[in-house]
Amino acid sequence: MPVYTYRCESCGVQFDRQQKFTDPPLTRCPECNKKSLRKVYAPVGIVFKGSGFYATDHRSPSGQNSRKSDSGSESAESKPAASSETKSSE
């Protein structure tokens, strides 16, 4: 369940309340008992945990292992092609 922050425009009290998405927003202040509560909207810091969220997750610290694997795959592809050509020409 999300936590919402409310602030009273009359007395200035601010508090957090855990509510369901389907619950109606609070309107009455628990301190001054006036209908002057408003939700406070603030930017939320989102933290993605785990692998796969950043481009650097699958790279080596120097970045050279990915280049070696790329060049290794090219040479591996060219070797079977050369060997198949020699087989077909025999």
C-alpha cells in the first residue's frame, strides 16, 4: 500500500498516512478539524536493484572483454566457412 503525505493549509501540520489506492483522500485535519487537507506531491526517487538495468552491468571494468568476444565470434564464423569451402572443393 502506498504512503501519502498530507498537509493542512490552515494549521500547517504535515503527516503521512498509509492508504489503499481505492481509499478516498483525507479532507479533514486531525489537529484543527477543518476541511483543509491537501496531498503533498513530491518527486520520488526510484531505485532499480538487480542486474540488467544499466548498460555497464554486462561489461568488464575495462570494456575490453566485450571487444575480444566480438572479434572472437567473427573469427569463429570465418573459420567454419573456410573449412566448408575446402571440403566442398575436394
